[in-house]
Amino acid sequence: MIKELLSIVKLTVFQPRCKLCDNILVHRNEEIICNECKSKIKINLEPVCEKCGKLLHINGNLCGECLINPPIFRKHISYSIYEEEIKDLILLYKYLEIEKLKKLIANYYIELFYRKVDEKFDLIIPVPSDDGRKREYDHILEVSKILSKELGIRLLNSNLKKIKKTLPQAGLSMEKRLNNLNGAFKLNNPVEVRGKKILLIDDVYTTGTTVKKCTGLMKRVKADVIVLTLARSI
């Protein structure tokens, strides 16, 4: 009886649990998050704006904002809407720096690339990570390394730099977001990206301020930029 009780306690208390839903991980292929949570993360196939990737609720190819004031990048494409499981997954990877999630997250980008982009690029450039504190683990760069290898696109990670500490963008108004990132980024060697076709990688697209600032630097030297993110806010 005591052995049976200890066995039950071991199974329920010491078994690894899903970091998203807290269910016990019981399958061999489960690590960090369970298969049920993974199954809920699906690529968005709803009609979206061909420019910024916003969900469209009217007929047409572009949202109202892009018709009036199109963004400087050629196109932004995102895997899913920034909510529920994918939101929790991004936060888990970004802030807890769980190395074992890197391959899983990279696979979402790869699926997105082949389903919605599938063009030839000269360079992959990750948006420099900075949330207002020093980070040991550059989560965007680590995923970009896998994308570079799997997609056969050269990774350029030492050119685009963040040269100014800024407040976290989350919670700021549009005006404050724009001002917050003024002068925050720099291309160390603009000639290296001149006229190149670039895949710019970031994790979340909210207002697009970050990727627009980065793209602006590249457009000055006539680069063609497509932005790829894991999730986009509604």
C-alpha cells in the first residue's frame, strides 16, 4: 500500500508538466509543452492585409491604414494572432529563456516561410533584442541561426544594432512608441545591405514600430525588406 501511494505521489508531483497548461507530460515526444497545447497553435489562414498582415474584415487586399499610409517594408507576414497558447509560448521563450523551445519556435517560422513567402533572399537579419535590461540570451538571434541553416539564407547578425536603451514598447501609446525608438537602431555597415533582399525576423508585431524603424535604415540603401514574425496583435 505504501509503495503504491509513493508511486502515485511520484507520478503526480514529480512528473514534468506542461509550462502552458500544467498537464503532466506523458508522451515521449513531449518536452516543455504538451502535444495538446501544440495542436492549438495553428497557422492563420484567414484573409489578411497583403502589406501589414492585419486581419481583414472587408473585401479587398489591403487594410484601410495601408491604403492611406502604407508601411515602408514590402510585406509583413505573421504565423498567428498574438493570443492564448502562442502568446504564452513566446513569453515563455523570451523571458524564461528556455533553450529547448528554440527548435519548436523556429519550425513555426519555417512553415510560415514555405507556405506564405517562399522567395529567394540574400540575407536574414534578426531585430536586436532589448527589453530595457541586459539579456544573456538573444532569443531572436538564436531562432534566426536555425532559419539561416534550414532555409539556406546567409545570416547577418552584426550589422543592425540597438545603440540606445529604451523602455519596453508594451503599454506605450503610438506616439510614445515612435519617440521611444527614435535613434535606437543603427546599421554599422550600410553598404553590406545595399540593394539586398532581406528577411527581417522579429517575434511579435504590435504596431510595427520596431520593424518599421529597422526597415527605414535599410530602405535608405535601397534594400527590399520582408518582415517575418511569429504573432501579430489584432
